[in-house]
Amino acid sequence: MRTLLTLALICSTAFVFGCSSGSEQPKEAEAVAGGPSGQALVQDDESQPDILKVAGGSKDHTTLVAAIKAAGLENTLSNAGPFTVFAPTDAAFGKLPAGTVEDLVKPENIDKLSTILYHHVLTSAMDQSNFTNGQVVKMFDGSPVTMTIDGDGWKIDGAKIVGSVRASNGWVHVVDAVVVPK
């Protein structure tokens, strides 16, 4: 009987300490309390990475990822999709006039930033074989772009595609320029 009481005391103590509210709360508690939430926060080191994780894992796309976060689009690009993203490199953003990126990430310019980012997105998973030379494609922002496939390579409105990576929710095509809506 004494052993049974000791075991009950140990179990109840473990239960009390296990349920106490320590300083570390799980993400689910944060989400319920109004903190960060969404697909972008899912930790998964085993599955094929989604578009946001592909871009986030690239040392050449820090500006793009910062812009996506500034516009609040992390969950959009982490969801099932499918999407095709033409992802400008940091060097591509560097070709813009001085101060452009800094201006776009200001809270009052988030709509303009979102439009530019959406101009790099298709709502289907498409690799190069899905495009033809001279094909006009409507981007997610509603504006058209022209695809060029010739001896100089593959381009979207003049921005050269320099690489492609398959993601779990579509394709990331790396481009050497920011494609600005007309």
C-alpha cells in the first residue's frame, strides 16, 4: 500500500509540474493568443521544402525573403499551391534604383510591394517545358508577361532565368532581374 501511495504521489507531482505554465509555450498557444501562426511556421526537416523554404535556404535570396515577410506573404508561399515563383536574386534587387527596396518595405507601401511580388507568381506549377517562345502569361497580380526562349536562354519580360528548383508546392525559377509590372 505504501508503494502505491508513493507511486501516486510521484505521478501527481509529475502531472502538476508538466502542466504548469513555464516561460516556454508551444507555438499553438502563441497562435491562440494572437501571436504568429500559419503554415510558414511548420517545422519539417524531412519533406521536400516549399517555395518559401527554398528561397529562405538560399544565400542569394535574402532580399526576396525579407520582402515576402514585410508584405506578410510567408503563409501564402508556404501553402499547398501549386505556384511558380520567378525569384529575383539579391543582385537583381541591387539593379533597382538606390532606395527602392527600402522604400517598398515601408508599411505605407506594402500594397505596392505585394503587387510587385505577385507579379513574380503564377498559380500553377510550371517548368520551362510548359512555356513557348513569345507566350504571354498572366501573373497573379493580373498583369501579363512575355516568355522568351531562344539562343540566349529563357526569359520572363527580359529577366533571364538562371536556374530552377522544384519545391513541394511548385517551382522556383531564379531570375537575374526584378520583373516590374508595366
